[in-house]
Amino acid sequence: MSRPELEVLIQIAAEAAALVADVYSKPFEVEYKGPRDPVTIADRRANELIVERLAREFPGVPIVAEESAPESFANFHAAPSVFFVDPVDGTNEFIEHNPEFVVMIGLLEANVATHGVVHAPMLGTAWAGVVGLGAERIEADGTRAPISVTSVRSLDEATIVSSRSHRSERLERALAALGVKAITSMGSAGLKGAAVARGSVDAHVAPHYAGKRWDAAAVDALATAAGGTVTDAWGDPIDYRAATLTNDRGLVASNGRIHAALLERLRQHREEA
């Protein structure tokens, strides 16, 4: 799959984003799938829309979507291509009426995340990319412009972004050990990945837990397409074929130039902890 397929993904994400924005504008109820795991009708409706549209446009390709029943994608590990879908990435922000949430669609081909779309409904902006073909920003009026990662080469000049909603003393210690110029926070893994891809920050660092595979695939493809590098916090590629869907080895998305230094600081911190 390449550029024509990306255009389909961009359109599907836009349709889902419109649905999510409509729910956001009205009163809605919050349910919980588990402790600290909220869900709203926006998550479920957008999930249904995206899955239905992807199944129609790409028959036979498994769709690993957050709000879908696991049995619906039980055999995805053996499929040549797989979609990973987060219908509302940043549900906590959505509930708090903070606009830092996105719709995400990522495509895995073989073992590589190749296509990624991140659409921010309330910001009116989407970011999309294909590895090897580049990445771009898409405004609400259809205007497009290429995006790319920063050229910063040293940690003491770097700005990184990390979680807004999931802070802890353990996270703060790991981030402090990086020795970067500035640390900022933001909701939504997708927005953090887009910030790296468009050059607003130099890296997104999640040293420990980094959500699920649907939180990673679109970010992986988008940041890589924009010239960056994405691995887990140990420096290995994200294993989308693993038995678990949990990103339990963290995630680092960077401009590539500071990637090795970030991983080395994280390694040192783990050894000293």
C-alpha cells in the first residue's frame, strides 16, 4: 500500500473526527472499562465507523481497534498487513474538554508501521505520512504542507514531550535523567508523535508504559515518514506481532539525531535505579 491508500485513510479519519467533534459539543456520559480506563460514546461510534469503512475499502485486512472485541482480530499476528486503530486517543482529555485528543489509524506491513494518520478534531488539523514518501500537515480547508523533524543534535539543546495525564515520581525521575533543555507535557500519544513529526519538539519519551499498539502504530509511521526514529525505550523496534498488545517497554520517538543519546541516558537510569 502506498500514497492512494493513505488518501483513503485520511478521509476515513476525517469522517471519524467529525463524529467525535459532534459528541464533544454535547453532553455525554462516561463509562469505565476498568480502573482509570474511561470510554464514551465517541470512542465507540468512531470505532464502529472506522472499522466499517476500513473493512469495506481493504477487505481481508485485520483491524486491531481499541473498542473492538478481541475475537474480531484474533488472527492478526499472521496477516501480511494489519490496521491499528485508536478512535479517540486521549479519552481523558476528551472527557475534561481539553482539545488534546486525536483519531489515529496506522497500517503495519510485514513488521513495519508504514502509514499513519493522526487527526485532531478540535484543532482542525491532521498529520499523515508514508514511510519513504514523507509526511504532511493537512488543515481543515484542505491546505497541505510538508513536515519534517528538527535538526537538533544534542540533548542539552533538546525539548522533549511526555505524558500529561499519567505522571508519576518514577516517570519524573526518568525524564530528569535525560539532561535535556526542556520538558513539556501534552495529552494524547498521537499529538505527541505529531509534535515530533512536525518539528515542534525534538522527541517524545515514554520510558516505561506507553499504552497499547494502537497508541503506537500511527505515531511510528508518521514520525518515521517525517525523518525521525521510533523504537521502544530499549532501542528495539516496536514488536507489533508480539503476544501482548501492551507497549510495556515504553516508546521513544525522536528526530533521529538524538535518539542514541536518549536511549543511553535511559539505560544508565535503569542501571542506577
